[in-house]
Amino acid sequence: MVLPIVAYGHPVLRKKAHDIDKDFPELEKLIADMWETMYASNGVGLAAPQVNKDIRLFVIDSAQIFENMEDEYRKEDAYPDDPGTKQVFINAHIVEEHGDDWAYNEGCLSIPKIRQDIMRAEELTIRFLDEEFKEHTNTYNGITGRIILHEYDHIDGKLFIDHISSLKRKLLKRKLDDISKGLIKVDYKMKFVKQ
């Protein structure tokens, strides 16, 4: 089932999410709904707070980026994470971030029609549980690492716009206010603060 994505301004997006156990009600259905919602919204990642659940859960699919990339753009070593990954992250906690920060133009399903260049670490090591509650500690880089860091921010109550200067945020204020009031058109289901 496609779930509505919570828009900027909703308090759940600023709440630090909590860990869950395998007895969390209807977890398997929630994960399936999150995949369906992410694909229906043309996203590459989706965190539980974006569907109004304050739990430490997110899904990513960076493999679809590389599947759709034309061969001439796939230069050797240009994308260290090629072919990407499709993964569920439960109770994720970053162990370490490594390397130099690099800029990339990011957007967010909860903040539609706004994109900004965001600086993030080159690589991260993260500890998490998969959907079968098996523990993993993996290192990610490139676009995959960036998507994970973006979704990880969501479960910590942060948004990508928190990484831009206060001046840039002031310049975006009217657009952000319009999003929170539902004064925008998007081609996916959203839940606005004023609803």
C-alpha cells in the first residue's frame, strides 16, 4: 500500500526515532509499504519518520540509479559504489564517518521541489539490523553512502536543509512555508501539517 509522505513542518520529522524489536506490530507490512511508497514517489530512500512512524527504520535502493545509468557515464572509479545496493536498515547507528566531505545536489520527498548542494562524508561505517534482525556492520561510499547519510538524518530528527547556511534557509523560507501548508503540487501522496 502506498503511504502518504509527511511534508516539511510535521513534528515527526524533527523527533529522534527510537529502536524497535522484532515484535514491532506489522513490521513486515510496514517495510513492504515503505518500498512501495518509495518507488511510487520515484525515491531512492525512505525513512519511517517520512511515513509518520518515529522508529529507526529506513530503506534505500541505490542499485536503481546504476541500472538506469548509460554506459558512457560509468567511467572507471567514478562510482565506487556501483552497482549500488537495495537494503533495509533497522536500528541503524553510525560507527564512523571517513574521508573528505564532498558536495552533491540533494532533494527530499518530504521537501519537494527544493534541491541544495550538501556536503557529506565520503564514506561511513554503520551498524544495523536487516529485516530478519541479523546484525551487520558495513562500510558504504559514493552515492549509496550519501543516501544512507540522508536517511540516517531522518531517524535522528534532521533534514538535509539543516546542512545549509542560515542565509540559504532564510531564502527558502517562503517555499518551506508553502510546503508545510500544502500549497504545492506533487505527483505522490503527501500528508501536510494543516490537514
